[in-house]
Amino acid sequence: MRNKVLVFPSGAENALEINEAIKHSVHVEVIPGSGRNDYSELLYENDVKKLPFLNKPTFIEELNHLILKEGIKLIFPTDDTAALVLSEKASEINAIIVSADYYTNDICRYKLKTYDLFKNEDFCPEVYEDVLLVDKYPIFSKPNVGQGAQGVKVIENIEEHQKLFDREDTIFVELLPGKEYTVDCFTNKDGKLLFSGARERAEIKMGISFKSFEYDLTEEIKLIAEKINAKLNFRGLWFFQLKEDREGKLKLLEISTRTAGTMGYFRHKGVNLPLFSIFDALGMDVEITKQEFDVTLFRTTVNKYKYGFTYSHVYLDYDDTVIVNGKVNRDVISFVYQCQNNDIKVHLISKHGHHIHHDLRKFCIDPALFEEIICLPLDAKKSDFIIELDSIFIDNWYKERKEVAERHGIPCFDVDFVESLIVN
């Protein structure tokens, strides 16, 4: 029996990385959970389970009810606040929290607490608790509680600093103008640091690294990782971020116990930190071996769509739809298999000719994928052969789509639409 893992909140950016990392494991079944109606309902195999917000008085009660109802064994928090609250209430929750303990989450959630813990280390940036302590501008301000570069600002002079100094929950630190790095780490159930991997955040937008590649794990970075691990009680994955100061020395930006959105970089070198964290939480011994080949990770924003119609049948064209320019359209074939998995019937409807079965096999497409294969003469109308009205029609030819839409009133789409129908 697979271990059910609640990924919460399931709509967080890094929740998608957790899902990608564990959804194919034979040991795990992903149960998404969220307090919001968001795009995560399009991304998971199972339906998103609704939960109240973390600050609601009934949260723990409703969470335990869901745990009992769904048979959930583990909870994987996806943001810093969720990790903090769940670790604090761990004794009241009837599932294993895949995270560090409350003390560690508390230190990592608040940057002032983080910097205070490591104030005697040379990798800790200078924190200015008084305007008069600043000997050189510009400096940097950021929220004590925050992530993803939200609310950060460069302070150019003392006048600007004085205006912002009394702002609650804002801290002021030395400006770090150099390159930025993330170090992904894994600490096992015995407190041993099994893995540290550095990656350069080469292109950063909206606080997200859109281009990353591996950076040498220098002795300086190794020592920082070991010192951080020694002072906190990590369990499973965690990460910290570093940035070069004016002299090129690495200084600490933040530490976090959550999954980093770009942690998938090392997953593609054989280091699946979310899955290893689940194994460790279950008391299993984990062995980590990183593959030694070069990888560059590029991220993009991806659109997802939720449509206001349902369907049980698909009528699908063949020429220039399934096969385009002599090649299999991968989006269309992925969609056909999705239909197969969800018991949606696909009717292949074509004027290709009766040798279509031969051509399907030539392209290694099994005719059994289709509920039926309808071969039409060139002068036939496809609309005459569409019987099931709980259906959609996909064809590259506008004239065919127009006729079917006018006659049957069903959704009709060109080939470019198919990608949006692939939901997870």
C-alpha cells in the first residue's frame, strides 16, 4: 500500500516541484490540500482537498478529520509559515510532518533570529540596528518575515534610511552586490548532513531563479553548511542562500526548511530531495549519489486553463492533427493517453483512407487506443458521423470545425488547443 502524503498548500510554487518529485513513486500517493481555489486543481491526479486557513481555530480539527478520512500518513508543508505552524502543532496532528522541528522552523522563519544565531560567524552579514552604525551606503532593507525577494529595497542614503528606520518588521543589512547562490541540503534522521549541492542563481525574476547551473561546492560553502547544520535540528531537505559581498566573500541571505522551487535541478542529477525526505521521515536509511554530468535548468511561466465544459468523448482528426509534417504530434498523443486513463473515448475520424491502420502502426501508434476509427470518403461531412453529443471535436481544418460547431453545438478546436487539455 502506498503512503498517502498531503502536500499543503498545494498551490504554492514549490508544491509543483514536490509533486513532480514524488508522484511517480510506487511508495507514495499525493493528496493535494489547500485553503484556496487556485490552479493546483489542474495539476494533481487526485482532487484538491479543501482545508481552512492556518490561522483559523478549526484548522487542526479539520486537518485531523481529513487525515482520518483519507488515510494520510505524512504531511509535506510547502511554505515557511505552514512548516512553522505544523511543526509547532505536531503533537496534536495525527500524521508525520515532513520538516524540521519547531525550534529550527522558528529560527529560519525570522531573519533577525537567523542572523542573531550566527552573528559570530564570518558568513553572517552586518545587521544595522541603528542608523548611526552605518558607515557606508547603499545598504539593503528587507522584511524580517518574507521570501521570494518580496518587500526588499536598496537604501541609497541616510535620509532614506531614517524615513524607513521605524518601520515595523523591517531589518537593515549590508548591501551584497555579487553573485547569488542556493545550497540545497539534506540531513538525515541522525542529524548527519548527507548532501550539499550549490547552484548559481544566474537569472532571477520575481525572486525566482529562471536559470540555474551547478556551482562548485567549495570548502567555504561546505564549512558554512556544516556550521548551519550543527546549530539547527534539520530533518530531510533544507536550503540556504548566499550572496557575495563587495569583496567577493559569501554572506548568508536566509535559511529555509521548505522545498526550494528550483530544487528539481539536483533531482535531474539523481538527488530527489523531496522523496528522500519522505523515506527519512518513515525511518528509512537514505543513501545519496549525485550523477556527475552537466545540467542547466531553465524555468518559464506556464499557463493552465480550466474550462467550463465537460466531455466523455473526443472526435479527433488524423492528418495534420495526430500526424503533423510527418511526425507524431506529442501533445495530441499525450492527450489521447490522458483520455485513456480517464475513461474518455477517443474516436479517430479521418478522410485519410482505409490504409490508416497501416500508417498508425508505421508511427508506432496502436489503433486500440481509439474507441473506433471512422474512415470517410473525401466528399463526406464529418458532422454526419458525430453521434455522441457529450463530446469535443479537434481538427486542423477551420471549415470542418465550423460545420460541426454549427450543426451540433459542441466545442470545436484547432490543434494548438490540445496542450491546454493536458491537465497534469
